[in-house]
Amino acid sequence: MDSITTDEIKQLIRVKLQNASQATQKNLLKYLRGIFNYAFERGALSRVPVPKMQFRQVDKIKGCLNEQQIKIFLEKALQANHEWYPIWSAAIYTGLRSGELYALTWDSVDLENRRIFVRRAWNHKAGFKELTKSGEDRVVEIAPPLVTILKELKLSSNFDESVFVLPRIEAWDQGQQAAVLAYFLIGIGLPRVRFHDLRASWATACLGRGIPPAQVMSMGGWKDLKTMMIYMRKAGISIKGMTDQLNFHDPLPKVGEVIPLMKIKKAGEI
């Protein structure tokens, strides 16, 4: 390990992994730093050769639905009585991640005060975990239409005594939520987006309606302002109202007044 140089690590990340995703490159650098730090702290190494590297920020939003598309999407899902309708509605109205929705239990839902306490997450590889991705609980306000949906789910859950808020679906258990969503969207003539992009759709819709970015950031669980800026750009918030005062000329063409050069006498007039 003493022979490994900083340049060699840079070459590994920038050259050998040039075709890998940026997330893969960043993760490997993090793992290498952890290993070398461990060795350094125990006196096995005299230095840590892992460099600090800058990665270009990319737009994490692959796609999102606008408000009109969201309306069509939810109405079509309701009309079809689709089994995913309550899950999709919850995602659109709260901005929760798939794993947070899957792990949501009734003890974390306060219908009377329209609040959800996000305490757990789940994925099909690691199972349930008590903390969310950001490392702490957060509170999400429940939109009025979602209250109605949740009340109906609550009534049905009393019969089967389920602790989970949303229905258990085999495709969801297996992590196939993106494929199911894409299949449905294509079928109703809407753009194909990933399940995670429902979160982006929620964020951009909120920002587009004038909800302060700080509130969206808090509800969505984002700690990084750079990430929130991506959603703001997508919603056009950063430029909204910028040109309201630009008024250099009147763009409407001037209509000239027609003035007759002479009167044409009618027959019989002198």
C-alpha cells in the first residue's frame, strides 16, 4: 500500500473508470479513502494518498411530469382502478421515495393534523432500516386529496390488520416499480419516467406554484442546496419574473386611419 501514489488513484478513477457512472466513481473514491484512513490511523501507513477530486454536477432529473400530465396520469389510474393508484398518488402528493413509501406504517401517519412522519426506509436488498436516506426523520404535510385516499386505505386496513399504509404488491417487493409505471404511462400516451421521477414531478410542481424552495427542501429531505437548484431550474424558478419589467416598445402594429381624398357624390346629388 505504501507504493500506491495519488496519481495512480486519479488514473484509476478518471481513465480506467471513465465509462462508469459518476456515482460509481465517487463511491470507489470514498471506499478507497476509508481503507487508507483506516490504515493510517493504525500506524500502518505514513500518509493517505487518496486525492480530493471534483466531479461535475449532473442533472439528476431524468424526466418529470408537468401538472397537466400529473392530472391525466392520476385520473386514468383512478378510472382503471389500478392497484398502484394509491402508491402513485402518495408519491406525487408527498415526494417520498419508493423505499420510504414502502416502509410507511400507520403509526407514522396523523390524518387529523395531516402529517406523515418519515422514519423508515426499505429496499429489496437490505430490507428495512430505521433511518431515512438523509439520516433523520422528517415531517411531510398531507395534501387534501391524499387525505381522502388514505382514509379509504385506513378503512380497508382495519379488516386485514395490516400495519402498512400502502398495499403490498409483488412487483414492488421485487423492485419493479419503475417498469410498472413506465408500462402504464406509455399505455395512456404520457412520457415515460422512472418511479423516482415522481418525486421530481412533485418538487417542480410545488416550486412552480410558488411554494418557497426552503419548504420544498425541508419536506423532500434534501440537505444539499445544489440538488435543490436542479429542481428550481427544471421548474424555471431561477428566472421566473425576470423579464416582467422589460418593456422597450409596443409590439402591436399601428393601424393607420383611412382618410378619403374626396367625397364620391351619390346619384342625383348636385
